[in-house]
Amino acid sequence: MPSATWRGDDPGFQTQAVGNYPAKSDVADKDNIYLTDEGWVYRHFKSLDKSQYWDEIIWAGDVTNPPVANDPVDAINDPTPEFLVGDGFQFVSGDYPAVDATIGAATITAATHGDTATAIPFTVAVAGTLANNNTFAWSVTGPGTAVISAATGTFTGNTPAQANTNITFPTEGQYQVTCLIKATAASASGSIATQGFGAEANVANDTIGTVTVAGQATPQVGSVIVYSASHTGTAPQGDITYTWTATPNSGVTIAAGDAKNETKVTFTTAASVTSTGIKCVLTDGSASDSGANDTLTVVPHFVIGTPTITGPSTSTAASASTNFTVASYTGASNPAANDLTYQWSATPSAGVTFSAATAATTTVTVGSAGSTDIKCVVSSAKSEPGTGTSTAITLTAS
């Protein structure tokens, strides 16, 4: 008994045929391919009315007793077989339906397999632009008559979601889903999207399960922080789409991570130093709980670093020295905290006064001759740690 890879799953014939047979050819149309009890067959039509033809076995094999996944299988001499490969247009002559220049190429997004008892969501996107009165039409070929929730419709503008539909496949087997998008219902051609679907009975849907976002809870402003999302369900990571957001998002940049389930977040401004929710939504078209998410609440912080002060090393007793100032920081965040406070001090402190003891710049007056160490402590409620202390400058008064 052959395996279901007669169809389109690594490296099934359909996968190879769709790649090898052009949509339009002087000698072959990939829609003229069907599965028989002797293997895959290409039908060469010799007349425009299709009354004359000859069949060519292009991939031989005994499929007289196929697994369900290979249905339907026609007799090799069937006059009206069910053609199974292609884009939905069996080209014989005349103008081949091409991609509409304005609409662009169409692409279907959906699960590739699922349960016959479940309505499967299908969406379509276009590379170009949709316009008012563009139309869509879904169709399905396969071993049974599928139920399409919204088989046809008209767009009211560039609104591809209006073509979203659900398809229920009535019996096990391989199906081909096609969506044709045209400029108007009367248009002779349009943009075509196709996708294969394998229907099975009593299939357990994938699940995403519980989502957990992990990463630093107190990230440093200006640094690139990596956050990751994990899930407990059965959905393969390769099938999942990860969508990251930050709330609020002012001063926050989000970039792709090195792994599919990671993101790189940078808090870039003082405005971003607030309680922020880093959220990841996991979606998978074949998962029963698609859209599962988690949010990690983080509080960004600044780093003051070590302040460096400048000022004179000598002065005259009882006279104001030139300015002392906080000139720079070592190891500080970039950008810097916007709530810095300053506290100047002297050791020994007797007889020493500051013109502005809580400003970034001050002048110092020493009452009597001797040496005094001058330093400044810089603080910030938004920083971690909350203070930084400068190295002292020794001021000698004479």
C-alpha cells in the first residue's frame, strides 16, 4: 500500500508537479494531472472540445488500494477524471487568466490539514491593492462537496478580510482550495490563489496552551533587552506566528529576535521609564486556541553611574572658590535620568558653605585654612541603584 505522499507532502508528486509544470505552456497545463489506479497521469487534449486526448503516466505506481489520504483515485481510462493539481484553470486555448496587475499575486493562509468535523478558517491576501467592486470566489475540488461559509462576495475597498471564509470538508482525503479575485464579476481573468488541504476524521487539533513571556523585569534604559515566549501546547514552533507589542509604547522600539519566539526591546527615552506591558500573541491556524497570549509587566530604570566632578584644588580661606560642577558620568544610562537631584558635602564640614548645595554646579567657601574633601551625591528615583557618589576633590585653603 503506498503512502499518502502520493499527494503533496514531502516529497509528494503534487509538490513537485506544481513546481515543475508552468501555469501556461504550449505542451502542458498542470491542471490536466490526476491520480489513477496506475499512478499519476497527465492528459494531453488533442481537440479544443476535449473530445480527443491521450494519457501519459508521469509517475507510475500501484494505487489500486490507496490509503484514504489519496482519494479520489480514478481508473486510468476514466473519460471524466477528477483533475487534482493546478491553479484551477484548465488551459486549452485563448487567453490564460493571468495575475491582475492592480490586485497582484494572491496568497491563501490556512492550515494544511484538519478534522472533517471542524470548519477551517481560510484567508487570502494580495500583493497589490483591492478596490471597490473587486470580487472574490472560493472553490474546492476533492473527494466530497465542501461547505464554504462565504463562497463569493464583493470588496468595498482595500479590505482583504472581507474574503475570510470557513470551509468544512465532508470526508477524508486531499482537497485543493482556490480563491479567484477579479476586478469585477464580469472580468475574464484575475488573480488566483491555491492551497492543498488534507482532511482527516477525528483529528486532535494542535493547541498553543499556556503562554509565558520571560525576560528582565527591570530593564536598563538604552540597552537591548531580549524577551522570549514559550507555550505548553502541541503546536510546533514553526507553525506559530509571534506578535509582540509594548503598552505604553512611547519611547519603546521592538525588533525581531535571533529566534522565532524572541524579540529585542529597547527603552529609548525618559518617557519609556514607566510600568510597561510586554505582550506576545501566539497564533496558529491549526490550533484550537489560536490567539493565546501573555503579558510581562516590566519597569525600566536608568543607571546614574559614577559622577565625575571638576573644581579647583586650592582657595583662599573665607573666599568663595571657583565653581565645582558635576561634569560627566561613568557607566551611566544613555539617555540619562531626567529626575536627578544633587547633594554636595564637605569633610570636615565645619566652616564650609555651598552657594547651591543641591544644584549641579556650586561654589565653595572654606572658613579657615586647611584641607577639605569636596564630593557630590547624585540621586534619581527612576534609577537603580538610586544614587551615585563622586570621587572627592581635596580643596586646600590658605
